[in-house]
Amino acid sequence: MTHEEQEARVLATDAAIELICEIRRDHPDILFHQSGGCCDGSSPMCYPADDYIVGDNDVKLGEVDGVPVYISASQYEIWKHTQLIIDVVPGRGGMFSLDNGREKRFFTRSRLFGGEACPLPTRN
């Protein structure tokens, strides 16, 4: 078995799971779609499941805390050797993402399968 077959394609930190639980109090059925980098950068966007239409070209990476996580097929081709880790950092969420207005937002970290997670970028 390869590393990709042994390891989950997507994980969530404890902080992300806490924010997921907070959001689910208002929106019980949600999903994530890894943004492709347009208006909201490359962020995991959280939507009510019935407000987002999963496209034929979207790939389901897996689930975190029972919440499905999708990525576009074109992005999947770039990131297919990478494990995505959904985390939380201070700040505003994406304009249409359910984390917006909570003063914390979802953030994607990544690592090559079998490697170390990428650290947060430092700000000056």
C-alpha cells in the first residue's frame, strides 16, 4: 500500500472541529469545498450542504467530523500527493463561508504524504 492509500487525504485539527461544532449549531448540515484561490484565496470554504451544488468535476477528499470535504478535479491533480489539514486561525472567513463573522477562520495546512505539516506563514 502507498502512503496515499494508508493516510487520510484530509484531516481536521481540534480547533477546526470545535469551530465545525459551533457552526453546526446554526447550520446542522454543512460541507467544505477547498477554494481554488479566486476571491477568497485558497481556503476551505464552509457552506450549508443544501446551498452548494457539488459539481461533476469535484472530488470528495473524505470527511472531517462527519462533514464531507471536496476539491475541484483540476486542483486535485495538483494536490493529489498532499494531505490537507483543516485548521483555524484568527481572522475573517471567506465572504460566503459560514466561518465569516466569527473572528476566526478555517485555514488549510498541507503536507506531502508521510511528511511534516507546513507551518503558518509569519507576518511582519
